[in-house]
Amino acid sequence: MTGLRSDTQTQAALDAALAAWLGSGRPGDDVLAADPAQLRHRIDLNGAGPLLALKSDPAAVPDDIARFLRKRLVAREMWEEQHRRVLAAALDALDAAGLNPLVMKGTALAYSHYPRPAARVRGDSDVLVEEEGRAAAFAALEDAGFRRAATAGGSTLNAEALFQRRDMMGDWHDIDLHWRLNSSPVLARVFSHAELRARSTPLPDLHDAAFAPGRVDALLFAAVHRRMHIDRPTHIHLNGVAHPVIDSLSWLMDIHLLFESLDRNDKRSLIARAEEKDISDILRDALRDARSRLGTHVPEDVTAALAPARRGRVTRYIDAQPARALVLNLAAMEGMRARGAALRELVFPPRDYMHARFSRGHADWLPILHLRRILPGVAKHLRRGREPS
């Protein structure tokens, strides 16, 4: 356990040193003394390489680190150019279908708040359309040459679908199409497509049909998104290896840049909208962390206004155990029909997903596929029950 704690402490110290480097433009002693392989790994996990390449004082960065950062920036610039073309094709198709697409999260900020789009590392682009336009969006993207990946949920349980298309070099690019903000009804109700679109702002450097949530909405969404991934960690694939998702400096930098772009009226709107959405506690914690790690200037009146915030509805959902989270999601749905459909989709995922995920090329009878889906979980539960306490 001592070695594990020591390794965790080393990683935390390196992340803190990277945050300080982003703020000052100069690597500190902790960076210069770090193991080179571990330093490169933490830079990649935090998605910080291209931004560090752009923000650093060249005279302060050792040659070997500078070469590594330049390689990361050049690679992302090449990816960005190809990804922008693929995303433009998706936006053309969705706009032509009258679906009012909204570019969300990292890509929206890459083209609005970062010095160059390639500085915001990401693996895909998220696009939100109105829920009623789901089928039309599927048809528009498929007609534009995108292929849809199989997903585990239907339209009730799921709120997104992955579409892919090759670029000019033959590499695949991902467009994550959302018809609600999140697959969780609790989180989806924080913002609707209609209200985000009504307060949206254009992204002319990306595409004529590209619009993104306004700065206040984008900041609130960024805070919720970060909190959800911290408390419900998943995995990220880096150089073909799965790693637990960390509290990425990319997410915190999003929050920092968004808050620093707000004027006085925006900040008043931010506080009021956070209270209206019952996420004041999440915003408070996000701004606290941005200030402590990246030096974000948070005025005292903002800090004082958010200080009394208690755990809101979204926080209670994020913190809930799976069974409780399911209950909260069902309660957030409108009508028994929707709840019944969600339960059916949970127990019986779509046929195409079952075949794509569990088929072995033979014995494709659907009940057999369901057995393959549930038996590993049953066996794991039984093994856990036999373990000595």
C-alpha cells in the first residue's frame, strides 16, 4: 500500500506541476526533475501537450521536452485538419435536414476559447440535435456516408449514437450524435436543446452551420461534465492501453478559459442560472479547483454567492449507488410509458447491438446472446459471495 500511495502522490504532484506550468508558461523544478517517461505519460493523460507547446517560453523548456511537445502539436494539427472536414460534412447534412445542430464540449471550445483548435485535445466531436429529429439525423448522416456503431440502448434509455467516417487519409473519425444532453434523464433535464440553441453563439472558424452553447451555459455544462467523470470514472485508451480517466487538466482548462471570458453581467447570469438548475455546488467546486490549480481569478462576490450552496439534485444523482441512480432516472422521466420502455431496453438491448457485441459467428439465436451477456455478471457475483470476509 505504501508504494501505491507513493505512486499516487507522485502522479498528483506531477499533475500539479503541469498545471503550474500551464499557468506560468515555464516548467518548474518538479517537471525538470521528473522521470522523462512518466512526465510524457502524464502530459498525454491530461491532454496537455499541444497547449503546453503553444503557451511555453521556448527558452525555459529543455530541448528533449520541447521536441516531444512539438511532435504532439504537429500530430494534433494534422488530426484537426482532417477531423474538421469530417465534422463539416456532418454539420452540412444535419443543417440541410433543418435539425439546428449544436457543437458541444471540447470541439466547441477548441474553436472559441483556445489559441488554436488543435490545442484542445479530444477524440471525437459531440453534436446535439432536438430529440424529435433523431430519426432524421440518423438518415442525414447515413446518407452523407457516415456509419452508425451499435449501441446497448434504444432511444429511451440512450441519448446518443456514434457515427464514423473515414478521412482523406483513410483514418476513422467519430461524431457523437446526441438527441438529449445525456443518457441520464436527471442530467438531460439540466438543459434542453431549445434553450441552448436560443442562447447559442456561432463558430465561424469551424463552419457556417456551426453553433455552440453560450459562454454561461457552456461553463455550467463543463462543470457538470467534469464532476460526472470524476465521480463515475471510466477509461481512456492511450497508445492502445486502457487507463482510468483522471481529473484531466483539459476539463479544468475549459472551465478556466470560459470563466475568464465572462463579463460582470455574465457572472451574475452564471450564479442565477446555476441556482435555477440546482447545480450551484458543482459550479462552486469547479471554480475552487480552477482557482487553486490554474490560478483562475474568481472574484470574492462570486465565491460568496456560491459558498452556501448545498448538494443539489444533480450531485445527489452522481453520488448515488447504481440502484438508487436507476430510481432517480425513472422518476425524472415523464410518464409510465417512457419508464416501461426504459426498463425493457435495459433488460433487452437492441438486436443489432446484441449480435455485434456477443455473436461468435455461430449459435446466433438471440436467447443465447442474452445468456452470454448476463452469465459473466452472475458468475462474478457468485465468486464475490464465496470470498472470505
